[in-house]
Amino acid sequence: MATTPRTKTLTLLAITYVVSFCSFAYEFVYSELLTVMYGGTVTQYVITVGLYFFSLGIGSALSDDLQDDAASNFFRTEVYLAAVAPAGFMLVVGLNSVTIPEAVPSELIWVLARLPAVAVGFLSGFELPLLTRMVEETDEIEADTGAGLLPTAVTRGLGACYGLVVGFLGLLWNVERTAGERSGLSVVLAMDYVGGLFGAVVYAKVLYPRLGLVPTIFVLALLNGVAALVFVARFSERPWGLFADERRAIASRESAALLAVCLLLTAGYAGAVANHRQVDRTVTELYLEQQIEDEYQPGAMDAEITSQWTTEYQHVVRYDRTWTGAGDNPYFEGDTEECLRLGTAVQLCESWADSYHQGLVDVPMSMYDRGPETNVLVVGGGDWIAIDRLRQYNVSVDHVDLDGEFMAHARNDSYFSRWHDNADEYDRLHTTVGDGYAYLKNTNETYDLVLLDIPGATDDDLLKLYSKEFYGSLRRHLEPDGTVVAWAYSQYGYPQHHKAYLNTVRSAGFDRYAPYWAWEDLDADGDRERVEQFYVLASGERAPFPSPNSSQATAYVRTHSDRYRDLRWRAIPRYRGVEVNSLFDPNYDILIDT
């Protein structure tokens, strides 16, 4: 006759699984938050994970001092985690949502922004030792009843798998099979590792892309609160414990006040999760609107978020910027316009969306025949606007962009469609959803023109697209007279990036470049302003650029002929003492500090 499984031990193991899920996910949340706020994916993740495991070890080392009342201390730990984790998240947001006096040392801000990860790691360090102690104590009592940890059929199946695994281990190690039940430590560790893996996968594939960073922190805190309440319901000896009269090895003696705090926190987080879109909008606006406004003179610009969402790869934000400064608006015509940001980097605004893409497409198209025989590759450009401009020249286009979700949104959204005019339906277009670097490795196509419509070098994730290997692959996929066009940062505003970038493309085989600007009368005052700078990259001797007044020049170039009269090839300089950016030897000077 099958015995009843050990419900108390199973409850503790289930709680172990949940809290380790939260613990691992918390470190990813904080790492991503710090990346969003301060940039540098690798730097932020490495430092955050390192600090987390350091504090986890400190907490584990001190957990012996909590063992005399393990049950009550475990409950306290979960309540403290449920309170501290979201509070720490909001502290980091707050540090980036207010203007901090220049007298405050930047090192102090660095420390304050990382204290929440340290606090969460320290508290999480208590969990496993306390759970191990309770599992071992409970297991001794329940084992006397003859009950199994799991139903008999499950135990037999796991036993068969165990036999196979131990048999394999015997080929490589000296193995002595352990009879009977696993030790409490081994079972708790197994649940911890499995829960951690599940937490990582669910965070990466579900929580972050579908809910966003802000709601995720409340989901995790909610789970901590629920775990604490389940623990109390099963193990409390107080009147609210559902099994207060049963024989037990452990008993929680938590205070009524702490239980009330736990209930309030859990209810509050449940409400935040239920209304996660509004919560996400409110918190994001708190820091992002302030960040946008801080880019201008005090009181000159007001920013208001109109919509936002998160894809698997990026946070997409649309916002209105309104001129509130004294005098005429020097940035755009009228008082208000809508802009788009990916992450914290502005991608386009209504006043210069056309001129940017005219600079990217129309200027280099003056060098080529405008017809199907001209083969163009666009890397990036998920908003389809560059594709629309290429369609006007009837060229053949291969298009590759990583973010299929953003591309699908831009395809159908009216904000983008006014510029791209359903360019995704162009009959000479072939679009691939994927990584541009991987695409080049897997294709034999060669191109007359490659357009890099990619984000700026603001994040470690983008180092690959600014590497010697990527540009070398681009050069190998060019026709003999082919060129690469990329927008560029000013050498005066970002001198270190400029030097690292030119050394990198030079090492990739490009020895000629032609810098130019896109032009537009942004504020309708009759004077044209520079919008974005671009580089045309080439290798070997090249014919001069066509005259901007010739029939070969595009209409845009002819309109601004005085600005392109001096467009010419220059030798790419080599800067001494500046490292090339390579995949396996990155030069972080190529990144822009936003």
C-alpha cells in the first residue's frame, strides 16, 4: 500500500525552488537596471553578479547565528527581501531621476547604486542554510512514519534515472552508491540550482520581454511574499497556522506585526502586477522624462512619454518634446514634436527623420546606377524608412535586422507608416530577421552598397557591430567598387570614439573615407542646420564623387549642391597608441558614455 508523501518536506523544497528562482532573477534585474542607467552591459553584469555572490557568501557564513530559530528567521528573511528588493530598485531609479549636485562625488553614487544588489545577495545568503536545517529536521520526523518523499511511482522512475547517471559517473570517478534518502543538503542544493536555472530562463524569455524591467521586480517580490505566507500557513504555531496542532520538528513564532507587513506588501505587489502597464509607465516616466529634459538647458524642454514597450532586445519609448524655453525654438518648427528612443538613445524625431534617411541613402546613391542591377544591403533599419527611400531608386535590397518584434510593430504602426509607406511590400526586398554579423558569415552575396542603420555605440552588446571582424566581413562582401555607409559621431564631441573607430575600420581593410553631413532647416527659420554626420568607407583608389549638379546626382544632393561640392575621398588616418576594437580584445573607448 502506497504511503502518503512527506508533505512538510515537499513544502520546504517547493519554497526552496521559488526563493532560488527569485534570487537568481533579482541579480539579472539589477544588472539590467544598472546597464540601462549607466551603460556597459558586460561591466554592469560582471560587477553586479560579483557583488551579489560575495554578499551571498557573507550571508551564508553568518547564517549559523540564525539557526536556533530557523523557522522564524526564514520568515523574516523573506519579508525583508520582499521589502528591500523593490525599494533598492526604486533607489537606483531615483538616483537617476533627480539632479545630483556636482559636489557629490561620483564614487559615492556608484556605491549607492550597487548597495541594493549587495543587500539582496546578503539576505539571500541566509535562505539555503536555514532551509537545509529545516528540511533535515522535518525529514527525520517524517521518515519515522515510513512515508516517501514522493509518490512511489515517481520514486521508482527517479531511481531508474539515478542508476543510469551513477553508472555513467562510475566510468570517470570512484563511486559508492548511497542507499536510502538523499541528504537534506544535497536535495536543497538540487532544488536551488534547478530553481535558479528556471529563474534565468523565465526572466530572459518571459518576464523581461513581456512585462518589462519595472513590473518584473514586483513579480519577484510578490513571489517572496507568497513564499513567506505559504511557509507561515504550513509551519506557524500561531492561531493563523493551518496545521498548528500537528506534531512537527520546526515551528515558526513570527510576530503579528511582521505578518501584517507581509500581507500588506504581498497585496500591494499583487496590485502592482495586476496593473503592471500603468506601473511600468509611471516609473519609467519618472527617470526617462527627467533624463531627456536634462539634455537641454534647464527649463528649455518638457518631455512626456506617450507609449513604451519592451521587446526581447530593447526598450522602445515614444515621447513628445515641447519647447518651454525663452525665445524661438532652435530645435524644430512649432512647439511640440514626437520622438523615438531605443533604450536611452534617441533614434529619430519628426523634424529630422526624413533628412537623416536622405543623408543615409540619397547621398551615396549618387555614386551608383539607380536600378535593379544595384545590390544594396541594409543592416538594421527596423523602422523600414531606409527601405522606402531605396525603393524610390528601384534597387535590389537585402535587409537584416535582429528585432523582429520591433519590425512587426513598425510595419503596422501609423507613427512609422507615414515615413515608410508600406516599404516592407517592396518587390525587390528580401528581409531576414537575425543578427547582421551572423548573416554576413552565412551568405555569399556581394553588394554595391552597404548601409549601416544601427544604434550608436552606447552599449557592450553593440561592440560586435563596431569590431574589426564585422567591418572585415563587410569589406569581403563588397563588389570591387562597393562602399559602406554608416552614420558617425562627431570627432570633436567624442574624440576617443572617433580614433578607436577609424583605427578599427582601417585594420579591417578600409583605407578611404568621405565624411559628410545631412542637412535640414529644422526650425523653419530659413537656415539649414547639420542633422547627422556620415562616413562613406571604401578600399583602394576611387573615382571622384560625381558633381552635385550632374544628372547622376540624386535630387537631394542637387538641392543641397553647395553642401556637397567639396565631398571627396580622404585617407583614413592611423592614430598611435589607440587600440583596435576586436571581438576578443575589445577597446571600450569605442563606446559612447550617454
